[in-house]
Amino acid sequence: MSTETPTVNGVPQERRLVTDLPGPRSAELMARKLAAVAGGVGTTMPVFAAKAAGGIIVDVDGNHLIDLGSGIAVTTVGSSATQVVERAKAQLDAFTHTCFMVTPYDAYVEVCEALAELTPGDHDKKSALFNSGAEAVENAVKIARVHTGRDAVVVFDHAYHGRTNLTMAMTAKQMPYKHGFGPFAGEVYRAPMSYPLRDGGLSGEEAAARAIDVIEKQVGGDQVACVVIEPIQGEGGFIVPADGFLPAIAEWCTKNGVVFVADEIQAGFCRTGSWFAVEHESVVPDLITTAKGIAGGLPLAAVTGRAEIMDSVHGGGLGGTYGGNPVAAAAALGAIAEMKEHDLNKRALQIESIIVARLLQLQEMHPAIADIRGRGAMIAIELTKPGTLEPDAALAGAIASRAREAGIVVLTCGTYGNVFRFLPPLSISDELLHEAFDVLATVMGDLA
């Protein structure tokens, strides 16, 4: 039997540390970063990437790190997926830009056609393409306001929707996303989210009734343009609402003429084991925002929705110089092709099975793991002081630091800073997943 290490695009799929982290070349580059890059731009790890493929990131010192972050859910198909690279290269050879609003090109139209096919619901759909998730959310709000003639926007506790002025208003967490950046856009209202660990046993329907009561008392259903919700919250802590919550909110929106917007920027495109997270409860949104995993690492975002809603905006009211850039659009078509060819929804469920099994083993040994939650390759643990719901952000930080030193790229999140999230690329091997969780088990054992 061969023991040769498998490779993906020439990158050996193994964890290998040849220096302490950071190595000397990364340390040199970090010094240059500190001198040239604004201090507000932080980094999770002080190592600089040189190459990445499959489940491995290779740094400039030759260290091979196991990637459990996917560039924050962006490189779902891997960091150098064949069809993404080939299609982007071919487009680069043709042209880099003309601006779709000046002289359009077919890749933009093809992406919109693919979104109409893949997003939930069999109604007529149209899309508009943008650059980032925050842009998509802002434009979804614009569209909803024009369509309804109303102003109010409802979002939820623990939400994250972006870093622009409007999306900061929509985002719940103050530090680091909002601190010092106000005043923010008005007519944004916040309702309580379904958070099963901290809801005292509320069902999804009961949590929805609580949220709807707040909306009707504080805003009024006839004043709301849209409700914007992440079907699984991302930065807020991978919170999966209790079954029944999303359908009840969507039903209330329909009854009140409110546009239901699913923010699928982190959860979409096979990440949860279905094309979109709302599909787990058969919810069909009026508008859906996408970005991150859509284009294999190139900047692209979209708003897709009911044709009559999308067409309510006057000509010229949507767009942007770079929106739907031809190279990014070509990459998106490659990413979607990879997802279909390799059945990445199925792969996400296989990854879920491995990760959850390993986390359940850890939970038996470590009572600080108060909750294991998520879907597909979007799984998290919430750490608390044992026997309580008091968040333990210090423990989460310590585990993350030690894991990174051992060559595992891990991310934390959550309103309280006490949630570990696991977002591996769907191209990662089972062997790398198990090795990463072997390291995590050792780290947690040492700290315990």
C-alpha cells in the first residue's frame, strides 16, 4: 500500500511545520505590514500565505497549515479549484473589464441565470450583481424600500450584515464592527433572535411570536419594508434558530406585505449541505443575498429575488462600476460547476458527520462545551463556564492561540467572543479533518 502524501494542485495535503509560527519571512512581512497597512486592518494569524489548495495553506516559510476557515467561508470549493482558475484565466486573456452598464458581457447574464435556477422557489427571478456582501445587503434594502414604499428595516439580535454605514446599523455587535463609527443610518430596528441555548426552552414558533410582538409594538407591520435575517447567523455565533422560527417570520412577512430577505452570504452555496440554508425548512425568501462562496475567492455578490420586486427599481438605480466584474463572474461559473460536479452538498454533510462526532467526543471530556451547533461544513461550539451559561471568551482565545501555533487555521466568533467556528473548504480530506481535531483535542486537554 502506498504511503505517498496526496497532493492537490501540487500542494501536499499534510500539516507540516518547519519553523515556529510565525517564521522569519512571515515576521519580516508582518513588520512591513505594520509600517504600511492601516492599524485597523487586523489579521487572525501572523503568517503570510504563499500557496493554497485542498485543505492546506502554505506560508512563505514553507509551513503547511490545515485550513478550517476557508477565508471566512469564501473558498468553499478550495483556494485554487480547477474550473475557477481555468475560467478566470480565460477571461483574463479576453478582457478584464468593460463595465456591464456600458458594454455588457455574457458571463454576467449566465451568473444571473444560474442564480435563478439554484435559489429557492419556482417563481420568476432576476438578479443584480455587486462586489461584496455588504453591497448586496444594502441593495436588497434599497429594492425592498422602493417596492413597498416603506422605510423600516427589521434585523435581529446577534446579526452581522457588513461594515458600511447602513450595514453597521444592521449589525448587532458593537466591538469591533461599530465602535466609534456612528452615527448610523436610521429606520433600522432590532428584534430578538431564536437562540436555543439561551432561550430557556422556547420553541421556534414561540421565539417567532416574541420577535413579531416586538416588531408590531415598536415599528408596526405596515411600516416595515423588509425583514433581513441570516438563516444561520455567522459572526453572531453560528446560531441556528429553533425549527419553526424562520417559517413563522416568513409567514408574517407575507401577511403584512413585508419583503423577507434571506442573508445567505456566509451560509449559501453548499456550505450547510443544501444550496441555501433556508431550504432546510423549505422557506422561500422574496430576496436572497449571496457573496463569499459564490466565486471561489474572487469578489462577487448578488441580490436575487422575485422578478416583480427586482424590477420595481427605476433604470440606473442599481449597479456599480465593478459589479459583476467579468473575471469574477467567470470564476463564479467555475465555482458553481465545481459544486455540481463534485456534489458538494453531499460532501458538506459528510464533513458535518466527521466534525460533530469528534466534537461530541470532546464534549464528554470538557464540560466547557455548552453547545454544538450548525449544519454541514458550518459547525460551531460555544464555550461557557462549566455548569453555567456564562461565556468563556478567555478559554476560546487560549484554545485558538494554541491551535494556531500548532498549524491549524481556526476562527472564533459570537457576540460574547466565546464561539469556535469550523468552516473548512469542502475540498478538504477526511484525513486532514481528523488530524486537525486530534490537535484540537490535545490543545483542549492541555488547557483543561
